[in-house]
Amino acid sequence: IETGQIKMHFESIDLYKLTEEIFEQFEEKAERKDIKLRIDGAVRKVLVYADWQRINQVMTNLVSNAIKHSFDAGEVVVSFDSSKKNVVTNVTDTGEGIPPEHQTRIFERFYRVDKSRSREKGGTGLGLAIVKHILDGHNSKPEVESTPGKGSTFSFKLPRVKPEGETDATKN
Ligand code: ATP
Ligand code: MG
């Protein structure tokens, strides 16, 4: 996958706003399965240093998967864990989950857990390979935690940008 041909554009981006925009785009798809899209937490501005377009692609792929694999009437939740230096973004679904033996392989190109199930749900098996590739360009990598029958959480870390006015003593 060659996404490296177009120059990276790093800047301070707001992950909260980016997530809101993506949720808007997936509103109908989620509604059709009666899935609730929610951002967890009280903080309404989450600044990181990253390439907006590429992280938009990462979040689009993760939210798309989360909706696709969620049970009807489930929930897709995005949450942010901020420390002094980093922000971890989590995308959690209430879905079929991924068996442990597949969890390390789903980031490979064209890899799908269940071929018949995947055929019926569509897709090429490239989404997570692209996620991995883009995060690699941010010196980061995607992680997955999943319980079959319950759901999955996909997470990735990006460098945090201090909001204006925050001193070193404000946050640990
Ligand atoms: P594409 O993203 O190219 O449309 P895809 O969704 O099948 O196709 P990936 O996004 O790379 O491909 O995901 C690879 C496989 O990992 C999926 O086919 C599915 O088996 C599994 N998977 C990914 N996300 C989830 C999830 N949230 N819950 C359960 N399984 C998942
Ligand atoms: Mg996908």
C-alpha cells in the first residue's frame, strides 16, 4: 500500500471534532442497525499532533469496522485517554469480537477472520492494513483487545498537544 507518495502534513488536530464529523457520516449506517454512536468523556477538545486526513482515514476505517461487526441495537464508543505526553484513542464496539488466534493477523492485507461472514458483509480486507500503515507513518501502531461474543476495542496513541494556558503542573 503506497500512501507515502503524498506528503504528510502534521499539525495540531482535534480528535473530538474529527470523531464528530465521522459519526455524522456514519449516522445512517448506524441507524439501520439501531447502533448508538457515542463519544465518552467530558472533555470536548482533544488535541494531538498528526496528519488530519490520514487520521481521518484511520478513524473512518475503525468506526466502519465497529459498526459492521456490532450486533443490532449495540453501541460504538470512542474514548480518549490523555496523559502528559500522549493521547490514546479507543474505538469500542459491542459485537462478535475477534478470536485470540486471529488478533495478530487482522492487520495483514486481505486478512479476514471468517471468509463466509466477510463475503456477506463485504469489504476487501484492506482497512486495518491501511490503519497500520498510516499509524506507522506517525511512529505509532494499532492495538486490539477483544472478547469473542462481547466486542472489541481498537486503540492507538498519538502525541498530545497542550491546550493554550496549560502549565506543566496542570496535567500528569
Ligand atoms: P475493508 O475494510 O477493506 O472494507 P474488512 O473490513 O473486511 O474490509 P479490515 O478492516 O482490514 O477488512 O478488517 C479485517 C478483518 O478483521 C475483518 O474482515 C474482520 O474479520 C475483522 N475485524 C475488523 N474489525 C473488527 C471488529 N470491530 N469486530 C470484529 N471483527 C473485526
Ligand atoms: Mg474494514
